Amino acid sequence: MLRTVHPRRRAEIVDLIHSPIFQSLVNMGVLNNCRELQNEANLFEQPRIWFPSFPQEWPPEMLHDAGQITLDLSEKLLPAGYWLKDATPSNILYRGAKGIFIDLLSIVPRPPKAAMWHAYAQFLQTFLYPLIAVKWGGLELDQIFTTRRDGLSPEQMARVITGSGRLRMSVAELILLPRWMSRGTGGTYSVLEAKSAPEADFVIGRLYRGLRKHLKSVKPAAPESEKLHYDAESYTPAQRDAKRAFVTRSLAHCKPRRVLDIGANTGEFSRMAAAAGASVVAIDNDPAVVGAIYRRAQKEDLEILALRLDIARPTAGTGWENREQASFLERAGETFDLILMLAVVHHLVLTEGVPLERVIDLAHRLTARYVLIEEVTEQDPMFQKLARGRDGLVSRYAGISFRAICELQFEILDVEELQGGSRRLYLLRKK
């Protein structure tokens, strides 16, 4: 990825990327690398993160860890005379389950006697306030960041957190106090200076430690989710073994480098793909499920990017002219060698009312080569459960051939009928 820098910042950036602290942070995996192109004025090159994601697609665990990365970076920059001029989750991208700070231009020299971090309010509004709103206000991150790129203000938080929630110490200190202090001042503040540089270092360091303490207090728990058990209830042990064997066989045949797992559920098949050497994006609409996949990917050091996303209503493009952040479908189109659509098509057809032809068409547009897809027939107990009250959709679904629809745009390479005959697995190759 190439990046231009204004001439007045060039010398500053060159000094930074040649400093010992910069290389140390790159080696730690906290900061994205950068090098100046020698024959191009003011042009720098950075490694590309192959699949960008945005805070509205993250589970709370990822936002929390992005906040930790921001504070880790800030604390390590402090003795080197630098700080971050802004503090937002937009500065973090994820390679699998590992967050990395990408906005090199956010790192600037710190005034030696500055005793107040200028990005303090932004850290509150884009990290701590959203996590508080999720934990104690009943909101989800997509409800916040889809329309509020800059997070939540103290005034908005005061409306979100009501009643007994306001009695919590972190809420009172982080939301109510800044709100009261800003009254009558227009929200402005004076630049605070210490008497000496060492005193300023101490004050800023204490501020970072205080934010870390507050961040720890809103760390997401590991909630139970009904969906975590759904997949296991839909298969007999023999069916599950046959499904695993088919996925293993398909991964060996396709040898994918990049995999998209749609409706990842527990993440079992995402983990199988990652263990086979693929970089995986696993999407599901249940935040508890996505958080669990993320935590396990971290624990097992698997390259799985877990995103909370409903494929029936994927993330739209946002920002100026809807182009600052590309839509999910724009980012995903023909990016993946293999698409997994296991136990998801019947949900799209019956619950969302999407015609089967359109589901297969989406698979064709997303994949560069292969699709591993599961057919759930009308005889399946889960199909019958979802079909109640949807007679029109069921009759239309029953009147078409799943295989014939697939063969319009794909070549069928392999088929496995699970024991009982109500489910079939297909490995498809794009025509």
C-alpha cells in the first residue's frame, strides 16, 4: 500500500521510521511497518492488510483489544518523546485475530511539558463509551458505529445509561463528570503544561494507566449463546463425522489460501480451514458466537478474522459518498478461493425469504474458485421448524432442484449425502 505524505511532515516521518522505538514496535507486531520509496518524493510503502474490517463489524472483544493496543502503543511511545494525536478504532486493523496499528501519521512528537493527552476525549468516545453502552446500556457496536464514526458523546451516553447504571463508579467518572465539567465552557479545555518534562511524563503515564484500568472494567465477559449449541443439535454423531470428513477432503482438494465461512456458528470449520493453512474470515450474526471464535483463534494462534455480520444485510459502504469504508460485498467479491456455506442456505431461504437462485448467485459472485455448500431438504427437522407458517416459501423451494440451480453457474466436483438423506454437501467449482 502506497501513502503520500505532505512535504512538511516528511522529515518527521523519516525520523520516526528510523528510530529504535519504531523498529521495536514493528518487531512486537503492534505497529505496521513502513519504508520510504527512495526515488519518489514524499511517498511511503506499508504492508497491506488483506481484508480490512471496521468497528461496526467487530464483537466487543475486538474493540476492547483495539483499545488495549492503543494504550500499549501510547505507553511505549511516551519515553521516546512521541504520542498519538488521535485515538480511534479506525487506526486499528486485524490480521486474523491480531490487531495492528496502521496510522503512522497519527504518531507525532509530544510537546515536552504537555500534561494532558489531546486524544483523551476521543479515546473515551470511541473505545470506553461504546463498551460501556454494550455492557450496561443494551446497545450493539453496529448500532453505534454504523452512523456514529466518532463514537458517543457524554451527552449521548447520559441518555443511554440511566437508573442504577449511573451509580457505577466508572460510569460516574467517565461520563457524568466530563459532562458536568463541560457545561458553560462549550466543551473546550485549556492545554495543560507541567513545570518540567519529567513531571509531564509522570502525569501522562498516570493518565494512560487510569484509562487502562477503566478499559479492564468494561472487558466483555464470555456469555452463553443458544446458537453455540444449535449446530450440535442438528446432526447425529455419524452425520457430524461424515460432514467433517467431507470438509477435510474438500480442503485437501481445493488447497485454499483465503476462505470465507458464512454463518460460522461455533467456528469449527473455520478452524479446520485455518489449520489447513488458509487465512479465514468467519462471519456470523450472533455477537456471542463471534466473540467465542475470536477468543479461540487468539488462544490457538489461528489466522481467523471473526466478524459480526448478517450476510442477508451485509455492511454497507459508509463515509463521504459511501466510499471511506467499502461495503462488505465490495471487499469480499472474488477475494476468496473457497466459500463455506454450511447449514446456512435454508435460513436465508426460509427466514429471510431470499430466492435460492439469488443465494447461489451471491456465492458465485463472492468466490474466485470454489464453494462448499449444504442443502437442507424439506424432510429435515430443522427445515420443518423454520418452515412453520411459511407455506408459500416452502412450496416454491420444494418445486426446484437444488442441484440444477447450482449447475447453472458451477461444476459439481463432489457430493455427500448425510445419513438419513435430509442433508447433502456439495463441492462446487465456479464456471
